[in-house]
Amino acid sequence: MLSIIVCTYNRDKYLYGALRCIAENGFPAEAYEIILVNNMSTDNTEAECQKFENDYPNVNFRYFVETNQGLSFARNRGIKESRGDTLLFLDDDSYIQQDYLKSLHQQLSEHPDADAFGGKIDPVFESGETPRWLSKWNYSWVSAIDMGDKVCQFEGKAFPIGANMGIRKAMIEKTGVFNTQLGRSKKNLMGGEEKDLFERIRQQGGNIYYFPDVVVQHVIPPTRTTKDYVKRLGEGVGRSERIRTLGVSKWKYLKRLFSELVKWGGTAVLWLGFAIKGQFERGNILFTFRRKVTSGLLNE
């Protein structure tokens, strides 16, 4: 069985639509369950879930409230309550394509060695306009990913993004669950919990696959395309990296500081390339982000 885990916090505007896409996927209802983890929402999340349950009575839908605030706590609750041997994590504003579950089932059947996986994520900008600063170098800032049209494995520093990722439960039993010191909580933009878990999977010799035909559309509201958001995101990334690496060793943290210097060099090269093309906005936003990452990395 596939356990589809959707964690939510004050996203009632999108939640019903995301759940409806799953229910109308044309996949046998007995082959999956939906686990909805409400992380102490204060909006109409509970009512939206009740509406969904009434509208789709044949779907195996299970609703839980996680009182510990934070995405990692919510995801871990979903893992604890799951009954399937494969765990799929979708965001509460991610809309899966019509053939998503069928394609995922086929890919997992063809790649039984896949211990974890991620799919393509297409950003859908709610304003109808793509941010002028967006480029392939910061595509992940809007939780989007496109590694092409061929199945491959994530290698090096690449790893799946939380809006569309999954893990075999057998691997979770080896690595442990998400680190609750990392990840978003309410309005903070810390992360790192996904990277931390996927690194542990790699340490266990696990294979992490990219499935290009397992696609979601991820809604990006205007608030996630502002310069202020980019600043807060960068600082959250830096703070997360500090906690994550120091949690391993001081040597790991020092290596991360060195890699930050390398990233500054890369940022300068990219800025020059954009400047030559007259695309200063794209170059400047990279410096803004890098500066805030460094700040978060150096300060507690």
C-alpha cells in the first residue's frame, strides 16, 4: 500500500483541491491511503477536510492533529500513523497530474531498488507572472525541480524536494525519521530536514531516483516571490545548515563554511554573466540570497 502524507498549516485555500486531485486520480482506492496531518491550523482546515471526507467516502482518508508545531513533527506523525510500505509526501498546495499514481506505481515496479524518490515539480505562479529574478540557478527557491525527461538517480548535492517526494518505509526504519530541530515552523523559513534525511539514506547505501513522469503543479503565491521572502529564505537556509552540520561535528560545520566561500565565488561568476546580458535583477537577487545564507550560517 501507498501512504500519501499531506501535512498542512493554515492552507485551507488550497487543501481541498490538492486532496481532490488525489481522489480523482483513477487509481484503485484500496491501493493507497491519504493521511492528513493538521499541524494546529487556525483557519478552516478541519472543515475542508470534513467536506472532502463527505464528498469522497470511498477514499481511505485518515485525519490527525499534531500539536507539536513544525513540519518535521507533522511529517513524523504521518510516518507513525502510516500503514503502507511506501511513503509519499505531498504539499498541501501541490496538485498531482491525472496519471500520477499510475505512473508512480509503474516506476516503483520497474525500479524496486529505489529506496527514495522525487518527481518533477512545476511552479504555478498565482499572480500569473513569473518572477523576473527567476533562473535555473534559483529554481529551487520556489520548490520547483526539473531534471529532464529521463529516469536517473539524484547524485552529489542534489536531492528531492518536499512537495513531491517519497521514501520506502523499510529505509526509514534504518535511517530514522525527520530531525525535528530542522524544518519550517509557522512562519519561519528554516529547512534542511529533507537534505539531512536524504544524506542519511545515502550513508546507508540507498538509491534515490528521479521520476520525470511523476509530476505535480505547485502553487506559488505572490508572497513567495518578493525580495523580503528571498531574504528570509536565505537566512533560514543558513540557520538550518548551521544546526545540521554542527549536529554532526565541528569539522562538518567548518567544511560547510569553506563551501560557502566557494558558493560566493560561483555567485560572483553568475552575477557577471547576468550583468553582461543586462539581467541585473537576476544577478543581484543571487547576492541578496547568498548574503543572508552566510549571515544565518555564522550567527546563532
